[in-house]
Amino acid sequence: MKTQQQNLAAIYCRLSKDDGTDFDSNSIVHQREMLQRYAREHGMIIGKEYVDDGVSGTTFERVGFKQMIEDIEAGKIGIVICKDVTRL
């Protein structure tokens, strides 16, 4: 039996300085909108959003990422939605 926390989704958005200025396809705003739409279309409830803006994915020393991992380990969220694995 799933708990309510296991069904609670989180959004993770990251934009690296290395991503350049492709704001139409990679901006935090665009990622957020895309992920919110995906969650709606799949009946997911978004409980929290984590953002690391201007941070390289080559390090795990990212504030939003670290908080997300802590919340997963604490059982606060059960699903993480991100644009693609390169964002993680």
C-alpha cells in the first residue's frame, strides 16, 4: 500500500552556466512549465520544487539537489520529475 508521500511528486530544474543562452529550450521557466504540464497530464500532485540555476551538473554540491535528496530520504516525496537525466 502506497503512502501519500510516495504519490507526492517533486520537480527538479537545473540550468548550468555551460548551457549558454538557449532560453527557449533550456530555461528554468521552460523546464518548470514542461514538468508541471507533465505532472498534470499524469495525475501527479506536485508537493515541492527544487531549482539549481547556473550550477554545473558535474558536482553534487548543489543546494536544490541536496535538499531534494534529503527530502527523498526523509520520505517527504516519492516521485521526482526532471527534464532529462542530464539535469540530475
